[in-house]
Amino acid sequence: MNNTPSSSGIILFAHGSRDALWRRPIEAVAERTRNLSPGVWVMCAYLELTEPDLPTTVQHMMEKGVNKISVIPMFLGVGKHAREDLPLLIQQLKFTYPTVVFNLQKAIGEEPDLTHAMAEIALRSLN
């Protein structure tokens, strides 16, 4: 892909924390994603305790011309936030921004590739 940003974007959605160091892994995933595909808008958004929140991130992407957004829940488990809170936020965003296509993905912890990678990391502890 060229270096011209596309009309598609990815939002890595995480819980948030008062601890400023907590966000480093999520931001590292965003940076790695940008490096892999420089023409795709990639941003982080947080449910609470950390800025920016999801509506602010969506607004920023829209200002950049993004009209198709994939939201990736960066949760290992599928608790209330992934199962209830995030879908409700997406519904509100769809109502607020009817011209934007939102694609809510399953929680990252449900991805077989991630499960496999975590198992390999655990097994490395035996060496």
C-alpha cells in the first residue's frame, strides 16, 4: 500500500487505566500495525480512565476522511465490556455517524493466532 492514508481505519479499543504505563502494549500494537500498513489509519481508544475515548477517536478519523472503521476489542476475555458496553457504544456511533461503516470484531483473546502465540510464549519459559 502507498503512503497515502486510506478511507479505512482500525481502532484498537481497550479498557484504560489510571497508570500511564498501562497503555504501552496497546500503543505498541498500534505502532506495529502502522508499520505493517502505513496507508491505514490506526488509533487507540479507551473505555474509561484513559484518553481518547471511542467517540473522540471516531471523530478524529472522520476528520481525516475515514469512512470505514474496524473496531478491535483488545480484551483477552469476553466480559461485560466486550459483550455489552462496546456493542452499545457502536450502536450509538452508527446513529451519530450514519455514513460511516463500523465493523466490530471479536475480542482479540478469541483469536486462535493469539492463543497459539501465548501458548508458545508460555512454553518458552521451560527453556
